[in-house]
Amino acid sequence: MMTWLRNSPVAMWILTILRVYLGYQWTLDGWEKITTSGGFDASGLIIGAIKNPVLTPDKTKAFPWYDWFLNVTTSHGKNTEIFSFLVSWGELLVGLGLIFGTLTLAAAFFGLVMNFSYLGAGVVSVNPTFIIIGALLLIGGYNSGKIGLDHWVTPYLRQKFPFLKNDIKV
């Protein structure tokens, strides 16, 4: 399966369709947050996640490390401005990266980070679907962005930064 996703021309087209779809969804969400009058405010979500953490069936915290992270980075929900900024612009930039196929793997990775963060906060919504698509894009590697600007960007970056050279064959 991995060899097929990474090397097949058919997989390249399927991954491109999935990539553009996911990018469109992220772009819409980010653009809506950026253009909201008064700006997007993540404080309600963060405070809700702090006060009502995700619990296991035996009523213990499912993600204690995430609850700790939110409390520490937001001063117990008092300073959420940086998260509001990062969510809005992160969603937009991940979406544009996926639509245009620029730094596709980085965009897919950071999209997954946001999806898992939302799940850690207790928001299910479309996150499982986005996680599956994002994981397929990451597994597909360079084939995920071949029909896009990565066709030119990736070889350029590999030439300029030797540690990016792809010597591993799957």
C-alpha cells in the first residue's frame, strides 16, 4: 500500500484530489476566522476544554498532558490571544499550502497537529475525516504534492539543503 501511494500515478491523482479537497476545507475555515468582525476568539473553546476535559469511561482525564499544556500556555484560560491568531492563520496557511501543493507534507503535518489538538479539546466534528486524509497525504510523501508547486519547490529545496535529500526507497 505504501509503495503504491508513494509511486503510483493513479495514487498521485487520488492524493491530489484529496489534498485539494482538504485544502479547500481548511482555507474556508481559516478565511472565515480571519474575516470575522472583531476577530476570531478561541477563548470559549479553550476555557471549555480546561473546565470540561475529555474523560475516559472511568471518569479520569483522557489527555492530562493536553490539559496541562492548555493551562500552562494560556495562564488557565486567561491569555488565549496567541491561540486565536495561530488557529486562524494556521488554518488558512495549511489550506493554501494544500491547495497549491506547496510544502504539502509540512501543511499536512500541521493540519494533523491542529486536528489532534481539536480532538484533545473535545471537538470531534470533521477531525477524524481530516486526520485520515492528512495521514494518507503524509504516507504518500512527495507523490502527494507532485501535481502542484512541490513539483518545483521540493527539488529546489533538496538541492539547497542536502539533509532533505530523499535517499530512502520504499
